[in-house]
Amino acid sequence: MIRKLSILCLSILFCGSVALAADSKGNRKEQTTRFGIKPGIHLMYLITSPFVLEIPGEEWTFGVVYGSGDLKSTTTSSTYSNGTWTTTSYEDVWTFTTTELTGRYYFGNSFNIPFGIAQYNIHDNNYEYSSTVTYELDYSITQLNVGVGNDWTFDWGGFIAADWVQGGAKLSEKASATLKSGTETSTTKAKAETTSTEQQAFAGAVIVTFGFGF
């Protein structure tokens, strides 16, 4: 529901107010704080629907981003015993958290280079490693984000910041596993908390931050 309302509001703002953003640079100068939300084609943003708090300016804008959300998946298994099939369903809940320190450097009125440091966390309170061993898993990655975008700030206070492309460079990552139930061995723990070196930094496209400033 939040995402549908976000898309609707974005469409109204963009279609009806482009002419009012002719002096985005000057409008940013008049504002001291602005609030918004940050949807886009980006795994973490799609799940966490983060909120944004920024301090805008003519040449620089700095802000913080935070959001959290759950991704649920259901696993079904069947067993056969004494001529009868038994089906068991297990729901797995992964909690995603987005935390960012962001900035923008402007080249003129709206064109800018968005950048920032981000920490993305993925947590599973009951990860079923096997039918007899369950772990609490926690994975976090810290990365540098940089992209290319436009930032239109309207005369009436609203703004739309569209990051057309956002890339990332992984700075560090960490995985931990805490036994919840079952019998742990050195092999199960090592495999459960292995940090995959193939995991790339998160990236996205058409990431649109919009809201209101004053």
C-alpha cells in the first residue's frame, strides 16, 4: 500500500510541478531541512521502504536514511511413513535494515552526483540449517554508494531526487551464526556463518527520493 501511494504521489508531483522547479538551486538554498521516502529498483529499498532526513544546499546536500522491513518465504517438505504422506510448511522471516549517510554534489541547477556510506543488515532469527540444527543468522555489509541523478526542488517546498543509476563498492562484510536448537559441530557452524566472497555490493536504478522541505 505504501509503495502504491508513493508511486501515485510521485506521478502527481512530477507531472504537475516540473515548471515550478526551474530554480531548484535557489529553492534548495531557501530550505533548512527536508523529509522524504526512498523507493526504487534496489533490493534493500524495495523491502525496507526507508525514510530520509536531509539538510539541502545550493552545492551540497547531506542526509541520513533509515528503514526496516521483512521478507517472508515458505518452505514445504513432505515425508512418507507407514503408507501416509505428511506435508510440513515452514515460514522463514528475513529482516532487512537500511542505514545510510548520504550526500549530493550539484553541477548547476539539478544535476548531481549522489554518494554515501551504507550499512545493510540481513537477519534471520530461525534459520533452519538442517532438519535438526537451527541458527540465528546475522549478515551485514558496509559499502560506498555513488551514482548520477537530478534533484528538482519546487517553489512550494516539495522535491524529487531521481538517482538514475547507483553503484556500490563493498568495504567490509560480516556474518555470524548463533545456535538456537540442535547439536552444533564445527562443520555446521562454519558453513552457517561463512561470508560469501561472491556477494557483490548492492546496486540499483531509478531510485527516487521525494518529500517536502521547509
